[in-house]
Amino acid sequence: MQKAKLLLLEDDPTLHEIIREFLEDEGYEVIGAFNATEAADLLYENPCDLLLLDVKLPGQNGFDFLKDLRKNSNETPAIFITSLHTIDDLSKGYNVGCDDYLRKPFELKELAIRVESLLKRRFFHSAIDGVDLGNGVKFFVESNRVVTSNGEFSLPPKEFSLLKLLAENRGKVVSREAVCDRLWLVGEEPSEMSLRTHLKNLRKLIGHECIETLRGVGYRLNNQPNT
């Protein structure tokens, strides 16, 4: 199962551990650093999907750390998590390239919402160039095209919606209820046979092993991009 990988740069050991354990329980892979030097070394070896950055750090502060990353063409989405509350601090954070700003203290659930929102936003940004589904398959969301070694295909509306929903949540289980809500309009009766047919057609196109059915729970897009 593919998990989104997050870098957590937070020098307070207690808060670091609380955030890390919470996000891992939410299904993310988290690598942790306590200063900018450690974070830079980790990013060199471990490209991440999202950065969570404290500002007040020993040595280089979080603002300068992100500024250096952006100068080096690292466009990984970043959230500042900081006790700094002034408008000037907020402005500086966005000016150096952050995508969101969360003030301490905060609810862990709010952090989870912001993380998920940014990861989905990144998915849509990549959609124009094609979402890599692995096994040589690309999904072009904007133009509703799936490109495989066997050619280029357009999906019927419900299969497009289903693949898009699974791709948005790749590596996570999507409940049957969430799938039905996406595929059928209010007032329409979801069809178990129809859903099975849509899943069968998608598996035939992108690979049977790519979409996993967890009986009584939901569905998950499991494949990882080729490397």
C-alpha cells in the first residue's frame, strides 16, 4: 500500500512525537527531523509529498529553510506549524513559499484536514500531466484519458468518477458508501451489480491487482508508480 510521505520538522520532542504518532495513525508515513540540517539530509534521500515545518528552530529557522528549498526548485507543498501569530509572520511565511499556516496550539484533527486538503490539491495539479498509476498506466483527469501500453482510452462517466475518487485517495480505503455517493445522484438507487461491472472494467484496463476490494469495508487503489 502506498502512503503519502510527510516530513515533520519540529524541535519540541513531546509535540514532535504527538504529531508523528497521530499522522501515522491517520495512515501517513512520517519522517522526522529536529533541525534544518537533519531535514535537508532526509529530503535528499527521501522525496516527500508534504512538509510540516516549525519556524523557531535551533540553527536555521523554518522560514529560511523553506526559502532555500524553493530556491533549489523544491516545490513540495509546505505547512508552517508555529506559535508566531502576527500578520508580519504570516506574510513572511507565504512570501517564502508556504502553502498553509497553522498556529499553535491547534487541534490534531485540524492538522489532518489541512494535510489531506493539500495532498488532494497536489493531485489535481499533477492531473494535467497525467497521474502515474504504475504499470505503465497514466490517468489524465482533465481530458478523461487513460493511457496504457495497449493504447489510449476514454472512460464512461461512472468509471471515470470511480477511478478519480480512488486516485485522489490512493493508498487509503474508500468506503462503499463514499463510492456510491460519488457515482449515483441523490434519488438514484445504487446498484451492486453495476458497481461490480465498473470495478471489473477498470481492473481489466489498469490491472486487476491495482484495485483491492476489502469485503465489508470498501476499495483501495494499491499500485505504486514505476521508478
